[in-house]
Amino acid sequence: MRPEWNEAAIRRELARLDARTGLHGAQLPISFSRAKTILGQFSAEGEGSFRFSTVYFHDPTWPVEEALNVIRHEYAHYMEHVLYGKGGHGSTWKKCCSAVGAVPQRCYSSRVARLLQGKHEQERALSGQCDSYRVGDRIEHPRFGAGRIEAIQGESVHRLAVLSFDTGEKKTLGLAWLHQNCRKCL
Ligand SMILES: [Zn+2]
């Protein structure tokens, strides 16, 4: 199940990492931004604090693994700061990454963030187009011919359409695929 990435959920992951490292990252302040190119940030000022972008953390289509990686990436910055008094993406940070299971890559280049953002916008648009399909709608498949949507299952761009073709054949196809490849009969 996909967790909702609110402050409590992020703290739970930080606490899990604390249990591994013996540190206290889960006790630091967490704030949110609307930044499109900075997914997460650790600031060493004061006792330290985390900041995460709601553009990603509140996007229900954003993969869980990516959210976890961003949290762990920032935690590795916190850990490096506490253990080595350093910042950046150098060798001690990479050591911290491997301790907490973060991908040891500087992953917040604006290019990556823009790619992700573009992908999410496309998915949102496609999901909106999928919303126009209803059980009972008739479609024309390029190979199987005319058929009727018997059921729609799942969510967002991952929805599946159960189809019953006039030939008697039944098939389950991705609704997004169907939208892009079949004609909708009006
Ligand atoms: Zn970083």
C-alpha cells in the first residue's frame, strides 16, 4: 500500500534509520516547500532540519522507492554532518548512504527533477483522459474489432479495462493503452 507522505510518515522512516545508526534524525524539525527542482534538503544550521517538496511528496503517482530514497539521501547528509562534520556528496557521505540504504548519487540535479516533473504531468494528463471511460462504453480495437468495456479496475494510469469483444473473446487491457490505440465508438 502507498503511504501518504505527511510529516508523520517521513518521521517514521527517519526513526527506522535512527534505529540503525543510533542517531536522532527523527527528532529534527521537518518543513515542506513547493520546490520543483529540490526534492529534499538537509540544513545543518542550528540542530539541523529537513525540508521536503510537496510537489513530489504529495503526488500520489510518485513511486514509494523514490520517496524513500530522497528521505535516506537527506538522512545521509544529516549523518555525515553529525559523524564527520562535513557536507556535500563526497566519500564520507557515500559511506553514510550505504549505511542507510540510499543510492549514493547526487540525484537532485534540476535535470532529473524536470524529467520527473514532466513524466508526472504526462501521467496526470493521461489519467484524466482515462477518466472519460465508463463501463458500457464501446470501443474499436485495431485487431479484435468492436467490443464493450465490462469493468474498469485499478487507479490512475495503471487502470485496466476488462473487454468483451463482439466475437465473444474477452481481454483485459491497460486503459491508457486502450485510449491511445483504440477508437472510442460514440
Ligand atoms: Zn544531496
